[in-house]
Amino acid sequence: MKVVYVAHALSGDREGNREKAAKWVANLAMRFDIAPIADWIILSGQWDEGARALGLSIDCALIEKCNEVWLVGESISKGMLVEVVHATKQGILVHDFTGMSIHEIAREVGEPS
């Protein structure tokens, strides 16, 4: 089973985006043979924006333990870009699935929709 760091935009409607991200993570875990990592969903519910740098450093440490990074949701945020740059520097494969449905992602990764 692949360990996949799942990134989703958090800024803007923080609580709404946390809820959307949690649904994405649950659906991806059910649909694909992955063990998703999305610590930021929990941490951002407990921390305010003042802890963003700490959160991103934790995210980057976790990304180093993952096989891949999957970007989901409507758009790529500044925080997601930090994660992408870090993953790329570590040689970790990044998939940009932003703007895609779960069925479109299935076609991208070669699984039946």
C-alpha cells in the first residue's frame, strides 16, 4: 500500500476547506489502495494561523516519509506550493489532481472509474 500525502487548500474558508479536505481523504482512502497522510486537517482545527510555519514544517517532515503527494480540491494554495517544492526536492512524485473529480483521478492513476 502506498503512503500518500494528501494536500488541499486551507486558506480562505478555513473550516469549510477542512471539511472538504476530510471528505477527499476519506474518499481517496476508500477508493484507492493508499494510506493517506493529512495531519494538517487535525492540526489546523486546533491551531490558529500563527502556527502555519510550524504546521508546514511538520507537513514537510511527513512528506519525506511518503511515496507520493496528491494535490486535490479546487486550486493550489501557497502552502500546497511549499509542500510541492519540498516533495520535488526529495524526489517524491507529485500528482496535481486539482480541479478533478474522483472519477477523473481514477482514470489518471489507471484504475476503473
